Amino acid sequence: MKKTVRFIGVIGFVICLLLMYTTDLGHSGMQKHDADFNLLDMRFHYSADDIEDALEGLGGGGRAAYRNFWLLDYAFIACFLIVMLSAINRYVHNNRAKKALTALAVARAGFDIAENSFLWALSGMYPAHNAAIAALCPWITTLKFICLYLWVAGIAWTLIVPLIKRKRGIGPTGAQ
């Protein structure tokens, strides 16, 4: 991965996080419309009723703010994918592990895009309701988090195993 793309990805990732958590474009902006509001996509799992409650609690202005948040979140998804792929390229040397971790990173991003798109659609049609999409959203979010957790575990594994092998005197630097 080219250094420029990695640089843009990392800087974009940091900027998106700062905007999402320190400005009215993010969580605090939605809480101005509903003090009890919590981002749906930051929960491991939620219910279709939670979506309805969140959209109702936000009101019209809050739903518009939430749609703006999702635009920012799409940028975050792209930047986070670049960060994940950069970490794989930097730290993972086994080709099979690279392929598996790349698939998890891309799947995580795909689920995140689907989650945002479905929530955006539900928000746009509110107060009308689509029960099928509302039932699907929480599961997409859960799959997103499962992919993320497996990716983190995979990266950790690829960093820890060589250290253990070196300490035990096994491997390229201390073959027995």
C-alpha cells in the first residue's frame, strides 16, 4: 500500500474520530436533540424497537443530524479500512493470514456500509417503518463487530506468536 494512501487513511481516521466525538457532527450533536441518545452502530447488538425509539427520540432535527453523522461515518469507514489494511501489510507476513485478515477487514467495512445505509433508509422513511430492514440492521451491526474482534485477535496473534517463538528459541532467529 502506498505511503500516501496510508498517510491519508491514518489522518482521515483521526480527523473523523475527533469530529465524531468532540463536535456537534457526532454523538454530542445528537444528544442535543435527545439527551439519552446512544449511537446504534456502537452497540454490539440492539433491537428493531431500539431503532424506532432512537429515531422517535431524536425528532426531525435530530434525525437530520444523524443522517449528517452517517456521511461522516462513511468517510470513517473508508479511512478505517485503509488503517486496517495498512496494519495487515505492515505486521502480517503469512500469506494465508494476510488473506483471512484482509477478508475480515473488507467484510467489516461492508457490514458497516450496509448498517449505515439501512439506518439511513429507516431514518428517511420515518415515521413509516420497514420491519424487515429494522430486524436486519442489528444483526448486520453484530456481524460488523464480530469481524472487527476477529481481525483484532488475528493481528494480536500475528504479533504475539513470533515473540513467544523468539523467547522460546524457536524460529528464524533461534532455530533449534
